[in-house]
Amino acid sequence: METYAQALLYAIPFFVVLLVVEIAYGHFVKDQKHKVMDSVSSISSGFNNIIKDTLGLGFILVTYPFLLEHLALFKMESTWVVWLVAFIVIDFAGYWNHRLNHKINFFWNQHVIHHSSEEFNLACALRQSISNLIGYFPLLLIPAAIAGVPNEVIAILAPVHLFAQFWYHTQHIGKMGWAEYIIVTPSQHRVHHAINPEYINKNLGQILCVWDRWFGTFQEELDNVPPQFGVLKPAGTWNPIPINFQHLWRLIQDAWHTQNYYDKVRIWFMPTGWRPEDVKKKFPIEGIVDVYGFTRYETPASTGLKLYAVFQLIATTLFLWFMFYNFSEIGVSGLLLFGFIVFTGIYGYTTLMDRKKYAVYIELFRGVFGLLFILFTKDWFGLNGYLNFGSWLVALYFVVTIISGFYFTYFESVVSEQNTIA
């Protein structure tokens, strides 16, 4: 986990720079592909994911070192060949894992968050799951284990392979000529994220597009079919935590309500979106019918609230960057507490973005909790060792959080209502 945290220490600034470049480019060419609330929600979702992963919150069915120890028929030396073999195996496994997520009801829950944005940009790339609590991906790496690919090679390539999927989440790059036949490009991935009938469940490759071409899941972006983004059952919230579990909750409800015992079991393994007939009739779920005419999710948001959302996003970024920088010194128990505070913060300010009245109680709770922590420890997880007044800055942040929670819940909402009446 510490190795992954070190990788993120360098990856986060890199992602931030690319995001700023994309936003700036969209502004200057007057073709902005970012909306403040949506992008804040997307990036916050990514923060949740890296908290879960760096803290090891999940159950691993089997690890790659275990498979390597028991299945290896050869021992590959660390040459360029082993790196190439490892890359191909990881990408091939990634394709089938991705395909599984799109085709099976239960697995769609751990992937739906990535498709939930109704925009398509680099921020959307960061929408990653926290509901994938059972790790089974090493099972797809059995060919690498049999070939004796060293664990160190997989450990290095896996995050690189993941980070390399970031750049093609953009609408500002068109088709890329001969590269379209080898790698996944922005054009191909726009198709993948689209909800147009022509594009659903296509282009499942992660780095190489050859798997899609070989296994019949490739679709070129058509000039007369502009991609429309999102999911057919819209999330209807900026809060990434509910989005992660909405589909699972629907499956649980359908399995409970159906009268057919066979359906109670098979619903989990049926194609994505399948529901028992009796449940569909009794509990219909409204989805998108016209992909060109649906209303995208919006909430009343003043300039002040948008600026506050960006402020919270920047503060959360700095919190996480410090956590990764000070990872070993904070310690296991400290990291769990740190993660809880940041996780609660994300839940709080995205709920505020949804204009939910109970958001103020979450903001009050985390603000008071943070202030009490600083009061009793006289520090903020060792920040004073780097910055003498560091804990005072964090205390000020929590005071601003509490005041803003009350302001945007009661004062600004009342002003908005009065203006609407007037």
C-alpha cells in the first residue's frame, strides 16, 4: 500500500496539471467540456477510490504472489521480454474484467460510477469505484503466473497501466489515424462512454484496441451519431457514495420483491439491467428513452457555492497529498482516522452540492470533530513538523466548513427562494 501511496504522490500533481490544461484549453477555444459541479463530483469520486485502495479496505480472494508460487511453470528473467509479456497479459485481463463489468448485473455495480457522469472529460476518468470490495483481478492474471512473470513486474506495471487510461477521456482530440488500429484513443473511448444504442457496451479495451477488434466489441465513432454520455438510469446526485451503491441497492430490492425464487438467485448473474418480469411491472424504474432529449442533472448553484465546492476540492487534494507524503509516519490507526475524516468531508460537501438539508449536520459533525482532534493532539497528523502553524490552518478550514454549511443550507437557500418568488 505504501508503494501505491508513493505513486499517487507523483501522479496527483500530474493529473491536476492535465485537468487545468484541458479546462484552460476549453475556455480559450470557447468549447468548455467541464461543468463545475460535475467535475468536482468526478474528482471527489477518484479521491474516495484512492483512499479505499491505499488503506487496503477490501477483501482479496487471492493474491498474485500466491498464484505465482503455486502455478509457475517457468521463471522469466527480468528482460524487456518479460515486461512486454506482463503488459500484454495485464491488458488482456483488463479487457475481460471490463467486459465482465458491462455484461453481468452484479459486476456492473462496481463500474457504474465510472459511467455516471453526463459529461466526458479528464475529470470523468477519475470516477472510480469504492464498491469493488472483493478483489478477484489476480485470477485473470493466471497466464502471467503460469509463465512465471515476477510479482515485482506486475506490481510496477499495474498502476502504470491504470494511470495510462487517463489521457483518452477527452473530447478535444479527434481521430488519430493509424493509431486507431493499435491503441485505445479518445474517439474510441467516447464511444465506450456513450449511451446511444449504436455504442452501448462497445470498445472495452484499456490500452490496446486489438482485443475489441478480435472479439467483436469494436465500434468506430460515427460522424452522424454524436455520443451522448451518462447511464440509462441516471444517478441524480453529485455524491459519489450513493452512486457507488445505487445499482446494488436496486438488485437487492428486486431480489427481495420478486416472487420467483429462481429469479432471486439469477438476477445477480443476468445481463446488466435485467429485472424479473413481476418486479418490472410492480416497481417500474424510469430510465432514459431519448438519448438526445433527456434532462441532465443540475442543482441550484450560485457562483458562491461553485467556488466553495472548488475550495473543498482543493483542500481535499492537499489533505490527501500530505497523507501520501507522510504515509509511513502517520501509521495504520492514524491513516484510518485520516481516511475517515476525508471520506466524511467528501460526503458532506457533495451532499451540500445536492442542496440536501441534512448536509449541514454532516458539515457540523466533521468540523467539530476536526477541531476537537486538533485541540487534543495539538497537531494535525504531524503537519506541525513541516509547518509551524499547520494545525491552525487546518482548524481555520474546519471553521470555514461549519460556517459555510449553515450559510449554504439556510441563508443562501432562503435568499434564492425569495428571489424566485419575487
